[in-house]
Amino acid sequence: MGERGALRVRLDRLAREAAKFGAVGAVGLLVNLVVFNLVRHGTGVPVVRAGILATVVAIVFNYVGFRHFTYRDRDKTRRTKELSLFLLFSVVGLVIENGILYAATYGFGWDTPLQSNVFKFLGIGVATLFRFWSYRSWVFLSVPRPEDEAGESFLERRPADRIQS
């Protein structure tokens, strides 16, 4: 297979991975927003605490979805390390996501139900970009395929792969 063919295969794999990540993430987004609104409007919990609680519920849901759907073909031998890294990067995502909500609510006074949902959604979007990169680069590592060794590309090699080499 030529260099173009190998690149096309890698880009196709990345597109499929992104689609699966997006499918799990879309359901996780719904879980996050539903829990956020139920807690926010059904209890007296302040907005950012409701956001953090909703994010934690979504993180648990997403781990199950990523491990058993998106990344089911990835290395399963280091589950403790995988879960530790997943939680670490998820906490960073939680801070990004709810930091945006915090800034909007307490920095700018935007605290109506619509504004809270808009900034919760915006925070989820920004944190999702970080999570996609970190999960595929550090958490759910791929098992090397023999056909990949010959045509290694900078597009496919992730930071964690470079460290292990």
C-alpha cells in the first residue's frame, strides 16, 4: 500500500473513532444536561455545584461507553492505569467545563435558566475537544497493528506512543 493509501486508511480510522466518540459523547451530553437541569431546578443546589454533579454522572456514563463501544478494541491490559488517567483527564475537563459556567454565573451575573444552559453547553463543547485529544493520546491506547509498522505516520503516532518507543 502506498503512502497515500496508508494515510487514507489512518484518516478513515480517525473519522470512525471520532464518530463513535461523538455518539457516546452525544448521549453523555444529554445525561449531563438532564441531570444538570433536574438538580438545578428541582433542588436548591447552586448552579455550579449542580454542574459539577451532572458532569460526574456523565463521566461515569462516558467511561462505560468509551471502554465498551468507542475504544473496545484498544489495549485492556492496564485497566488501573487507564482508569486513573481517564479520571485525571476527566477532572481537567470538569474544571474547564464548569469553570466556564462559573465565570458566566459569578463573573458576569448570567444566571437565568437559559444562560446557565448556554454556558453549560459551551463548557461541555470546549472540554470535549480536550477530552477527545487526551483520551485517544493517553488513556485508550491502541494495540500496534502489523500493517501500521511499515507506514508509521506522524498523524497516527500519539504522544504516549512516542514515549513507549
